[in-house]
Amino acid sequence: MTEPWLPSLTTATPEEGFALAVKLSRTAVKMAQPSEEIRTRLRSAYEDNADSLIAISHVVAANFQTVAAANDYWREA
Amino acid sequence: MTEPWLPSLTTATPEEGFALAVKLSRTAVKMAQPSEEIRTRLRSAYEDNADSLIAISHVVAANFQTVAAANDYWREA
Amino acid sequence: MTEPWLPSLTTATPEEGFALAVKLSRTAVKMAQPSEEIRTRLRSAYEDNADSLIAISHVVAANFQTVAAANDYWREA
Amino acid sequence: MTEPWLPSLTTATPEEGFALAVKLSRTAVKMAQPSEEIRTRLRSAYEDNADSLIAISHVVAANFQTVAAANDYWREA
Amino acid sequence: MTEPWLPSLTTATPEEGFALAVKLSRTAVKMAQPSEEIRTRLRSAYEDNADSLIAISHVVAANFQTVAAANDYWREA
Amino acid sequence: MTEPWLPSLTTATPEEGFALAVKLSRTAVKMAQPSEEIRTRLRSAYEDNADSLIAISHVVAANFQTVAAANDYWREA
């Protein structure tokens, strides 16, 4: 019934691939903390914390490794 | 006797692959802390901690790298 | 004289591969802290700490990447 | 309308590839904290913190893995 | 004049490969803190800290990924 | 005008490759904190901190993965 949130790892461009990496990172957080209310409250904490932002960037980097490999690094693009 | 909890790394879709990555991440926690009672108590702590949630997302990303590679990134899908 | 603790990275199933990843993670800890008495004492600390358990799961994920690649992801299984 | 910020992972040299890895790391931070004012304030904190700088270097390393692979490690260069 | 400390990434067995991963992890520490006296003092701190030991195991896992790949996972062994 | 600081990822030996991984790790720190004065001050802090040294070793491990792959693990050496 519901649309799949992750139909494919293929994206048209590196930029869309990076956005997908961000989405993967956020989805794992949502699965561990499904309450949008709590996540919104937590956001106001980490948004102001340099180390949290660096940690977020690290997670995105890990997911971007996967997405980029899946797209063969968009070499033909 | 017991069903294997990890019969294969192959999944039909990226979405199921991501769910498997979450399962792998949780299983490693279970192996280090087998008591469900303690894990439930700990959950109420990390669920409210942005840095813990980001760390969880990082573990899922690492496992998703493995699962995605195992499925050749679901390129044919 | 002593049996090798790591004769091979090859395992029959993904589940055994995951157990091997756990073993690799623990062995590195043992090499840094050989005293079983101290490790047992430390265990009572990290077992009750969500962030420690998440960190353990991250190490297992890293080692599972290696073991899974060594087994070509058990694709034939 | 806007120029893509990430048109390609291909760079002419390893050095440009490293700069791109830095850019990827920063862009993920920007996406999590879009306010330039807050980011500038946070910068004065992490710039003086050794552990934050080490963490930043780790994120760059993760992104450089991706960029270097995308360029086949500039082996022909 | 001095013997190279890292003549090759090739090892005869997985176990020697794991020992090499430990060596790589320690060498990076030595390069950042060359004083053996200080390292010995620090050791008494981290040896008693579960999170430090887990972090050490993570570094070893990262280096073991490299060594294992270099040896094609000792598949012929 | 200036010499490129990273002309190539290719090195003659594994040992030089490891030194390059250390250089990559330090360069990312320099880019985030260009002041040599501040970096020198911070060094006196992290040099005495076991967890910082372990974190540094982790960054070097990540960069060494890249450099080692770029050199095909110096298998012919």
C-alpha cells in the first residue's frame, strides 16, 4: 500500500546521490526514534552542537560511500 | 533446532536490505547485552539522546554497506 | 603448539561469519587488555551503558564487512 | 536555475579530490544546520578543540575514500 | 640503515594479518606521541576504560580490513 | 606556483604509504584550523590524552585504506 521509501540506490546525479545518503542517515534515526515530536526536540539540541554536526556528516559520508558505489560513481555522467 | 537468524545477506529490495542492516546492528547489541530487561531500560535513555541516535545511524550505515555490496546494490531491480 | 585462534576467515554461513566478527572484535580488546579479571570488571560497566553497546555494535559491523567480503557474501548459499 | 554544487566526483588531481572530500564533509553539516550565523559561532568552538578537529579529519577521510575510488585513485596521473 | 617496520602487507596467515593490524594501529599512536614514557603512562589509563578498549578494537578492525584485502582474505589458505 | 602537496597517491613502499596516510590526516586538520600557533597549543592537549591518540590512529587507518588500495596493496613489492 505505502510507497517504498527506498525503491533504488540508483540516482541520476551525484547530487541526488548525496541527498539519498542524507535520507538514509535520517531514516535510521527515525527507525530508532519513531516519535517526530521527540526528534524535533532533539534537533534543537544537536543543531547547536558542533560535535553532533560533525558526527552527522560522518554518517552521511558512510552512506554516500554506498550510494556512490551503487552508481559506479556516476562516471559516465 | 532454532531457525537461523541470518540465513542470507540477499534481500529482494534495497528497503529490505536496509531493514536487515538495522537487524544486524541490533543483534550485535543483543550479543553484548543478552538481557532484554536491561536493553529496554537502556533504550529509554538513548532514545532521548541525539548523539546516541546519530551513533546508531552510523552503525546501520556500516552494516548497510555490507548488505548493499552483497546484493550488488540491487542494480537489476 | 597452541591452536591458531583465527585459522581462516571462511565460514559456512553468514551467521557463523557474524559470530567470527564478534570474535575478532573481542580479540582486539583482549590483546589490549590481557587480564580477564579486569575485562570482567569492565564488562559490568559497559553492559549497562547504551553508548558502549552501540560502539561495540559498530566494531562488529566493521569486522563483519571484512568477513563478509572474505566469503564473497555467501552468495552461493 | 542554481548551479549543481556536485556536478561530478571526477577531479583532475588527487589534491582537487581531497578538496572535494572537504567540500562533501562541509555540505553535510550545512544541510543539517543551514544557518550560516550558527555555523560561524560553532566554528569558534570546534576550531579550538583537538577532538573536534580529529573528528573532522575522520569525516574527510571517509569522503576521500569515495572520491579517490571514483577517480580510480588517479593512477594514470 | 634501520629495518623498515612495514616491509609488506602480505602475511602467511589471517592470524599474522590480525597482528599486523594491531601493529599498524599502535604505530599511528607512536607517530603522534613518540615518547614511550608518556605512552606507558597513558596505557594505565585506557587499559581500565571500557570505551577506550572498544575504540582500540575499532581501529584494529579498520586496519584489518586493509590487511585482509591485501592478502585477498587468505582464501587459498 | 606552489608545489602540490599531494601529487599522487602512489608510493614506493607500504611504509611510505602509511606516512602519506598520516599526512592526509594532518592536512585535513590544517584545513579546518590553519593557525599553526593554535594547532601547536592543541597538540600539547591531545598528546597526553589516550582517547585522542586512539582517534588519531583511527583517522590514519581510514586514510591508509585509501592509499593502500591506490597502490594495489604493494603486492608486487
